Amino acid sequence: MNEYKERMSLIVRNVAEQAWSKPLRSSGLWFHSDVRDNFYYASYLFAASLDFEHDPQFSRQEGKRLAEEVLGRVLRLQNRDAKSPMYGHWPLNLEPEPEAASPHVLPVELMGSLMVYFHRKFESEMSEGLAREFETALEHIYHGGFFRKPLTVCNHHEAKYTAAKLIFGQRFSDKELLEDGKQSLRDTLTVLRQDGMAEYGCLPWFWHWTQAFTCTLELVEDPQLKQELRELLDELWSLRTLYYLKGSWVGAHSRGWPHDAPRDGNVLHDYVQFGDFSLPEEMPRTEYAGFLFYEAPEAKRQLALNRSEPTEVRKAVMKSVEGEMRRLHSYAYVTEYFAVGGLWERVLEFDNEQLRWMYSLPVRTEGKVNQLYFFHPGEGYEPSGSDPRHQSEWMEVLYHKNVVLALYPLSESADAGGREVVGVLPEGEWLYDLEALYGKVDEVYFAIHLSPGTTYDIREQSGYHLVVCRGDDIALTVEAVSVRDAEHRGIEEMAAFARRMSEQKPEFKTNEALEVAYTGWTTEDQLCLKHMASGSPVKMINGAECTFELYSV
């Protein structure tokens, strides 16, 4: 068994054992929060009961029986009323009673195509009754036609529609649907190559792209179509490798769920692809990472695995913002021990589930946070600090290698988000000074300097410290230095690093403009970020204005 298959097998076994040990609810299901989790866990339990290379921690016969019961229960929750506008769909949230739950548009998007894959892979091992249940459900999905939509914005929903057009078009010999899927696939590939991925760092939805098209590649038979799917998957995985650091997703996130902020938790596909970190016990998005795999282009994969030299990643993407196409510019600096990156412009994203910039460490064990960032709270922010996402528009940034400069010009209209700036510090060794914070987290030192007059409180959260900063005209700088680089410069311990960086303080100004100037300790580059009451912010690197043209594709 090769390394990829062994890692996939481990995921299957771990999820199967969790499913076996989890008591069923009175409904005959494990989960009511999301119907799809029942399908995923039962799929893994079914597969593990047939794996004769590894001995499961349960009876194979009983495991298969339980898996079939849950799979059948899930399939029968489908809306099979052809007159219903939600024909072919499943409910999402099953509370309080699954049979009474209303159908939802989301479950069938990804689960529908995966059902075709699971049915084809395991049909010969299924009971006659379960095989018929699958065939019936797939017919209703096809006739319900959730995927019969045009390609418009090329997002993760449409990626799944395109995959389903190809999968169901082939399965039901629907030539018109199959041709529609082929054209949607070609148009998607063109958009990705010309305009970039508008859903930058979008988790877990990026994985829905890769799952949907890997599933399609496994099922379709047309050689030309297979080649086009490989090209698309190469594009997706090449993008992933640019922003990869031992399980973490570097740089700006347009959307993310709490299990990916401030810790990268949705890591199963990365685990299979790269294998350079341990499989975590907690798996918040199991989906089909244990079944579907496509190997990233080898040169790109090796770049992601071997970060011996720092890499700068500059990308521009076209994105529809409030009905208009805008060019956005991103930057990332990726090293062996840490990475930092973000988006130059701020745009309003769906549900405001965004992180505009962050420092990333490799995925850490025991649920420890691996991200560091600061922001002004915006719409959707939870005041308790337990969900540190949802950033406001009130921030200007300058990124340069291992340094970030940030200004928070909080006008009166920013009062809706409060007069505070909050930050996330991963668990580690921290020294709290007046208007400065110095830390050592794993193999990285951090120096954070706050503008004069800024006060802060530290609140303990699960796996991280929440920093709540207060003051007028808040500004800050962050510089990250690997322990190895610090040792080369004569720094042997945390206290020595703090003393040295206390001599590296920025210059803050608040007269006619909010301004911060900083000289990097390791680069010696001179950086300046200035916010004027009117006009665009001024961003300078070594005396030269930093324009967006520097960050074009």
C-alpha cells in the first residue's frame, strides 16, 4: 500500500471507529445538526467493515449492518414528491424530528455526487435493499435536477453543479446534460486561469471543489473529459501548494468556519496529499477525504513540502463585488517555520466570515491555535471572543516579508464595532510589556508593538490568548523571526529576544495623519504606512511607494 492509500485508510478506520462507538439517537441517526455527517460516517463504517488488511475494533458483520441501517435511514429522508419545488432534496438540520425537517438546497449539492461514487464502489457488497435505496435516490436526484443551472460567478456551488451535470449526465445517458457539463467545465477552467480563484482561502468550500471534481474524474469514462478534469485539478492543487505550510492555509481567507479560525482544523485532504503532520484526533469535516484523492503536480508538491528558502507569493484575482468586477491583490511570505500574508484591499464577503491577514504556524497538536492576527470587529463578531472572525473595514495594512504594519483609523461610523481592536496570540511563552508583546511559539519568535497610549487586556480562550486593545488611533507592527535565525544573530532565549526587539520600536505619528514607520530587524528594510483623512493610504518600502502594480499576475 502506498503512502497516500495508507493515510486514506487511516482516516477511514478512525472515522469508522468513531461511528461505531457513537450511540444512535432515537431517530436511528448519529447526528441531527447536519444530515450529511450521517452519510459520511456510515460510508466509512461500511468501508472499514470490508477492509481485510486491517482488523477493526468492532465486529465486521455488525459494523456493516449498522452502516447499512444509517445509510438507508438517510436515503429515505429524501423528498420524493415530484410536485414539490424541493423534489430530490434532503433536509439539512434534522431537529427536532428528521421526518418533519424541511428540505434544504445544500445537502444534495455534494452528497448527491458522492452517493453515485459510493454506490458504484460498493454496490456488489450492499444488501439488495440498500442497493435499491441508492438507485431510487439517484433517480430522484436526477429528475429533481438541482444542477440544471447556468455558470455565472464560478463559485463552489457552481463547481458542484458542474460536477453533477457530468456525473448524472453520464449515468442517465443524458447527452444534453453531459454537454452542458463539459462546457461548464471548460468555462470554469478558463476563469481560473484568466481571473484566478475569487474564493481565496475559502474553507471548507475549496475542498468541495477538489472533492467534486475528483469524484467526477473517478466516474466519467470519456478520455478527453478525464484530461480536462485533470487540468482543472492541477490548477486547484497548484493553488493549494502556494499557500501550504504543514497543514496550515497561509494568507487571507475570504470565508472560513470556526474550526479554521484561529486554528487550521479542516486538514484531512492536506494530510492525505502531503503527510507532513500528524492526523489529528478531532476531524470536524470528514466528508470523503478517505475515499477521493488526486495527486498534486509533483514539482508544486515538492515546493510545498520543502520550504528551505523563503517564498513570496503575489497573486491578483478578479472578483464580483456589489455587481462590479474588481481586481484584488494578495501577498504571502512562506518560510520553513512560519508564513504571513493577506489581502491588500478589503471587500465585503458573504456573511463577513473573513480574515484579511494572518501569521500562520504549522498545524499544532492538542488543539492549539496556529494563527496570529489583529482586527477591528465587524458585523457578526461575537463579543465573548470565542469566534475571532468577522472583521470590519477599518484597517489599513502593509505587508513585507516577515513584517506586517496595520493602522486602525476608527471613525465615528466605526462605533458599531466598538472602539477596540482584538488580536489572537497562539499559546506559547509570552512577555507582556507596556505597549508591546513578545512571544515564542514553537520555533518562532514574535514582536508586537502597539501605538503610544494603547492599553490592552488578555483573555484566555481555548488554545489561544485574546488581546483586547483600547485607545485612540490604534496602530501596530508585527515581526516574526524563526528561532534558528535569531540564534544566528546571537539570540539564545526569549528574554534576550524581547530586549533586542524593545530597541526596534516603530515610530508612530498621529498629527495630520495616522502613520507608522518601522525598520525590520532581520531585513533592515524601511517600511511606512500612512492613513490620510481623505485619499488613498500611502505605503512605502525603502522610500519607494508600494503600488498594486507590483502585485499583478
